[in-house]
Amino acid sequence: MTIGLYPAVSLAQNPSIQGNALEFDGAVINNGAAIGAINAIAQNGCSGAGSVNYVTSAASSLTATGIAGQTLVLTNAGAVTLTLDNAYNIVNAMFGPTLGQKFPFTVVTVGASGTVATPTVTNTGITLAGTTSLAATSYRQYQGTITQLTTTTAYVPGSNVTFTSITQVGSSNLYTVALGANSGATPTVGTVIYLGVTTGSLPPGWYPIYSAASATSFVIAAPSALVYTATAVTFNTTSTTAPVTFAPLITLQGMYSVTTAAA
């Protein structure tokens, strides 16, 4: 893989081919692109995640996006249901992410009775580790680690595979893929599947799998939260090797919690 394969692409392109972080003319880096990259590093060099990212919310239920380097302050007086965005979006928002890169994420509760149970990470490609809940009037420090950035491991459905539908998960960039038949094994999270869409607006290409209920129902991440359609799809049923595809996974470790005074 070269540095020019991530972060994510414009929507018109194949989703498995990531847009250029640096532009190359053959083996030579374009001078303008190099200067732009250096300036971006200088502006975001205060941390591995970029500039200060301070967010407040009074909601009782929210989805945290752009959590790399973020301090999230929750002012709701009661229990807060915290859902995390998926790994595809989190890593894609980072400047020049690398395999094994670590980033901080801090959640603060300032309401006298404001608490956070274990964050919801369904279909996200995020694995929680350690204690991740949060008591009232306290803050918890988390450490995120990019455990996978790209992959070439393809999920291969059975030769009898038939396509039924894709359904957007809420208003996110996640889609549930329903198959009519599939004698293959249940997909593994972090692998990628080829969806050769012949009818519909979903670009044909390789997509990361972020959860799997069975061999005939699993969730993929698309390049954006546009409302995609697909009614006819072909599959790769032979090769276990895919092109280098953006398919990040994250482990989020609960580090420690400190009690503070109520706001």
C-alpha cells in the first residue's frame, strides 16, 4: 500500500480506492501537495489527533462523532445514552491516520445526576476494553487505538449466493446487506466484501464488514451517509484476497475516571 490510498474518497470513485493524501507524478511527490501536507502537519501537530476538539451536549441521547482528541462535556442532569460513531468515520476524519496510532477521548459529566453507562458500539467496528461507564460529576479518559487501518482479506460468500436488499441503518453510512441464500460462513468483522452493484446507486466496490448476524445478514460501511440503493448485485465467490481497502477497526480502552465538583 502507498500513502496515496487513504483517507476516504470522493463518492464518484470506487469505494475501495482511497483518495490521495499526497499527489505523485510517477515516483515524485507534487511540490504543492507536499507543501500543503507540511502546513497541515504544522497546524495539527499539537496532538496525534489534530487540533483541540471540545464539544458540549445537553441531550439525554447522542452519537459522538469525531472522537479522536475530543473532550465531550455532557450537561444533562440525568442518565445519558452515549453511542459512538463507527470506526470508518472516526479514522477517516483523522489527519494521516496510521496503523497502531493512539488517540485520547475524554467524556465529562457535569450534571449532579448525569451518568453514562457503557457506550453503545453496535455495528461500529469499535471494541471496548476496561471500564467504560461514567459516574455523575466526573470525567473518564479513554485511549483509542487503530488496530486495523486497511485490509486485503476478502469475505467470500458461497457459490449459491443471491442478493435481496440493502437497508440504511438510521441516517448513517452503515447498511444492512440481506442475502437470499449463502452457503458460506458468517462474515468476520474487519474483512471486506465485493458488491458489484449493477442496478442501483451504491458504487460497485469493496466494503468493510462491521457486524454480522449470520451468513445472510451483515452490516457494511459506505463512503458517506447518502441514501444508496441496490437491487442487483454480483459477488466475488472465488478470491480470498481483495485490493488494499480502507477498513479501520478501533479498540477503545477505558483508562481512568476522576470525580469532580458538580457544575
